[in-house]
Amino acid sequence: MPFGEIVIGSPGSGKSTYAYGKYQLLSALNRKCIVVNLDPANDPTPYPSAISLSELITLKDAMEEFGLGPNGGMLYCVEYLEANYDWLEGRLKEEIEKEREKDGKSDDEPWLVFDLPGQVELSTNHDSLKHIVDKLVKSGFRLAAVHLCDAHYITDASKYVSVLLLSLRTMLHLGLPHINVLSKLDLVSKYGELDFNLDFYTEVQDLSYIADVLKESHPRFGALTIAICDLVEDFGLVGFETLAVEDKQSMLHLMRVVDRALGYAFVASDKALAEEPGSGQGSKSRSDAPNTNALFSSALSAIPNAPHVRDIQERWIDNKEVYDEWEEGEWRREGVAVAEAKAREKAAEAETKRKAG
């Protein structure tokens, strides 16, 4: 049962950068990863894509053949992919089998990352992407939607309300386990101060405050703003994680959130392992032992080492320059330590050769 995520969001929200960062992170953690580029305009990609829509159809061909503009050509490419879904399923099975054969573990499934185009209508009201996702799910793929929203929208109350409505519409349309993400958080301080603390924007608890701000700046649309805010609150579905893609801890936390949304990472407690049939078989590791009991314990427990949103605000908004300076110093010290370790290793090797000679 392959697990994976579809990465969606408006143009410039950092989808391809995130996909590359996820590939690098999982590779460093020795988790197999396949990146699937379903954006026909994203060629070449910044990441190694095992599967690309351009193998089937290119945006240029669609535009020239039917006289379409970039947006119409993009929609046609996705519709063409829906009509040729067998090609996508066949390529996925082929690449998954290749990854399995690399280390001889037939039951070791790679993680799939689908990089989607930036046209928001694909994930809000166009049916082709939804049909493709539904077919993948029926074929046994366990998928989550990772919806990236540029964090600079929270610096403007009206843009933030529009992002809330877009996120809600996307969640209702796709019907997948869904994680909304404020991306590029490390750049948000460049766009001005926030009206509220960061947790107000991530938790989406009481939107009457944002409605009051907008009534003062845009009194003509006060009633509309209140209606939209009430709609979002009535559903109670929208919330946001945060992401600074170049920060390891930020990427690790979002990885755990996506894993948990799909039920991917279940780690049994010692007690659960002891109660499981067959758990005491010699030198079996925790990852090899049965852990069906861990489903409920891990699904309800807190994510380990989860950063508090106030700490995130202090790091990336309130005291970004101070933390950046400290982090650069840590990197320099780490670089010096690595260089010294390599020098010692070379000296030891040279000494060994001298004695042997």
C-alpha cells in the first residue's frame, strides 16, 4: 500500500521547492521517495523526477495543437492525463517496483510526492484532478493533500480571508486528509508587521477580530467579510501548519504531521510490543515487530518535539535576525569541527601507512 502526498497551492507558493526539500529529507532519513512531476510547465525540475507528465504530453504541444493560452493548455494537459490514467498507474507501478528491487525488500514501499500545477481551479472546482486522485485511492494509494499558501498573505487581512476561503474550498473538493501550510515563513517579516500573533492565523479560532480590522479598512465589504468568516468558522475545518523549507526542524515537523494524517508512522510502545503475539521473537527490532496495538496509541498521542507556534513566531518573525546570526555561528563551528575531524582521520591514516611501511 503506497503512501504519498499531492502538493498543491497557488503559483509561487513554493511547491517545487518543497517537493525537492521533501526528497532530500527522506533520502537523508533512508526513506525511499519518488517525486512525480504532474506540472507540464515545470520542466526541467529542480528535483530528480522519476515520472513526469511531459513524457505523456507537454504544455507547448497542447497550446500549439489547439491554439490555447498557458492556462487553458494546463487544464487540457490535466484532462488528457485523466483520459490516460492507465499510463500514470502503469508508470507508478513500474517505478515502485524498481525501488523495491534496489535493496531486495519487496514490502518496502517508497513515499510518493506529486508536484501539481499552480492553477487553483484544479483543486477547487475542476473535476479532472479529483477524478485522478479518486482513481489512485481506489487503486490502493494512501494520499494526503499538502496545500501550500504563501505566508505573506497573513500580513494583509483581506488576503488572509481569501486564503481561508480557498483552503476550505480545496478541502471540500478533494476530500483527502488535508494539511494547510503557511509556506515561506522565513520571509514573512519582509512584508510588514502582523495585526495579531501567529497563533491567531494558524489556529483560525475567532475570526470576528479579523472582520473588525477589515470593516475599518474596507467598510463597504463589511457584511461580506463577516459572512465569509462565519462560513469558515461554521465548518471548523481550516487550520495551518508553518513551513520554512530550508529549516530542518520545520521540515521534520511537517513530515511527521503528514505521516500522522495518513497513519504512516506507527511506533509501538514497549508495553504494546510485549502484548503483541510474536513480539518476543529473538532479536527482532521495534520496526520489525508487529505493532497493530500502536495504531490507537500513536494516533492519539502528541507529535514528539513539536515546536510551539509562539517559538516559531519568535524564531522567524520577532527575532529572526538574532537567530539567523546565532545559526550562522553554529554552522561555522560545525564546519570547523568536521574539517578538524577529517584532518585527524587523514593524519591517522598517514601514521598507519608510515608504521606499516
